[in-house]
Amino acid sequence: MSTSNRTVREGISAGLIGASAIALWFGILDAISGNIFATPVMLGKSLGSLFLSGAEPSGAGAFLGYTVLHFALFIGIGLVFSWVVNAAEKVPSALVGFLGLVVAFEVGWVGWTTVLSEAFGLLTWLQVFIANLVGAAAMGLYMWRQHPALPGRVGAVLAGGGDQA
């Protein structure tokens, strides 16, 4: 299988896994609170009102629109992640740099979520942070299983062994 086909296949799979894991996390939180699908409906209505000139979409429309957007965004994230992991097969230090960017992004995202929690009401920064950890762990586990030798090679780079392929 060509590298580009593998990258796309792994990226789409990782994105679907990450999006599903996060949807499951919020589904559990919504079920515990007794408001099934409250989070995607709330986020869909918030986003929908931005694109519908202030009009609020129906609950079903909000749910469907947000779910499609959520999965599409995660497929994009999965494709980037897969591209980095496949590039790290040649240059393991690329994964180290990428992980640094992910940590910086997460810190920024937690800060942004804290600011937006006033507007969204239902979401807290901690819920979003845990959701991101769940999604990242699910995607990371999938990619780890696809590239079982890579963690050892990255560890060798971190230990000072260089970037040999």
C-alpha cells in the first residue's frame, strides 16, 4: 500500500475514532445529567445562530449540523496526525515537535473554553479538557497500534540516539 493511501486511511480512521470517543464522553455526561444530546444540540444551536443570521436552528437540525461538523473537523485533525506519524517513521523527532504543539494547543484551548463557558453554560473547561484527553488517547492508541515500532524510535531520539531511520 502506498504511503499516501496509508496516511489517508489512518487519518480518516483516527479522526472517526477521536470524534466518536469525544461524542461518547459527552453522551455519558448528558445521560448522567438527564439531558440526552444536550451538548451537541447546545453547540449546534450556538454555531447555527452564527450562520443563520441570528435565527436558531431546530433541535434536530442543531444536532445534525454540529455532529457533521464535529466529525468533519476530527477527520481533518486525524489526517494531520496521520501525516505527522507517517513522517515520523522517517524522522522520529517530527513526532516530538508535534507533541509539543499539541500541548501548547491544549493549554490555549482550555483557556478559550474557560472564557466561553460563560456563554455556553453547560460546558466547563474541565469537561472539555477531559474530552480532549479521551479523544487524543483514543487516536494515539490507534496510531500506536498502526506503528508499533515508532514509540521506541522516538524514545531513542529523546535519549540522544539521533534521527536514524
